Amino acid sequence: MVAQLQLLAESVIAGRRADADRETREALAGGVSPRAILAEGLIAPMAEVGARFERGEFYVPEMLVAARAMQAGLAVLKPHLAEGGVQMRGKVVIGTVKGDLHDIGKNLVAMMLEGAGFEVIDLGTDVAPEKFAAAVREHKPSLVGMSALLTTTMKAMQPTIEAIEDIGLRTQVKVLVGGAPITEDFAKSIGADGYAADASRAVAIAKSLSPDRP
């Protein structure tokens, strides 16, 4: 069992999507629990990917291919997680704000969050404040993530927070923001709960903002 999960973890780190898919199926067929596959075969290697990024050993391309390999395994695993009653760490609604069509950074954050055990509802790009608010009402997440790559579109973040306040749910969610023009000071000025400069830090902050699950 340990050897199977080690192979899967190595495939995720190396970004081998087909291998990650196959090895997840083989682990399930071999009787490994979905919980163990998730924790040791998918979440643990993505934590290592994040650590390598922090050390300067991995860059965005390596993170992207690893995240895609993790998603291949997770797609196989998800039905079994539901059947086994395995809970994810928390639920995150994420999107790029209104007027902004950039999605590479947002996509990487979403994949890294999934790799850390979060359930992610990705609203896509050019997401209006009202759509964020509606998603919060519908999905009841613990965290909302907003991305912007332009100085002109980052201004949409505060109206989005206000839209969540207007429906009376701001106290029930934490707001995490990021993107090239965003700073810690800007995040604080609009009332966000956290700011991340990159995907690896976004995962760390998301974990700190969702302390109810290990």
C-alpha cells in the first residue's frame, strides 16, 4: 500500500497526468482507502510542490503540471470520497473579478487549493459582484477567493465584498485576494481577510483561515 501511494505521489510531483490517473485507479482496486489516497497520494505531494516553489526549486510551469496531474487523480477519486463520506477541508468560491479575463493565476490557485483538500467552486473570469454574492448564498463556502491582474479591474474587489455584505453573509466567509497589482495594504483597505502573492501562499493562508479542519 505504501509503495502504491509513493508511486502516485511521485507522479503528481513530476506532473505525469496519465500515470496519476492509472495509479489512483490501481490503488483503489488494491483496496487502499480513498482517505489514504487523498491524504498521502494527492495532498502530501502537492504540499511538497508548494514547498519546492517556496525554495525556488519549482516555478509556475512545474506547479501547473503537478496540479494537473493531481486533478487527474482527484477526478478518479471524487466519487469514492463521496461514497466513503470523506469530507474535504472546506469549500472555496473563487473567480477573477468583473472586467478581468485573466485566468492562469486563478486557475493555478484553484488547482493548488484542490490539491490541499479544499472543495473549489470556480466561477471563471469577469465575475460580477452579484455573481460572487449569489455563489456565497448557494454554496455556503468558508472562503471566497478573488483575483485581478489589472489595476483597473482590482477596483471591483471592494464592491464584491460589499455585495456579500449586502446579503448578510460577510461574517460567514473569509475573503482572500491576490493578483499582480494587489498588495497587502490594498487588501486591508478593502476589508479582505487575507492577501497572497502566489498560489503556494494562497494555500497556506486558506488553511489558516479555515482552522476548523486539519
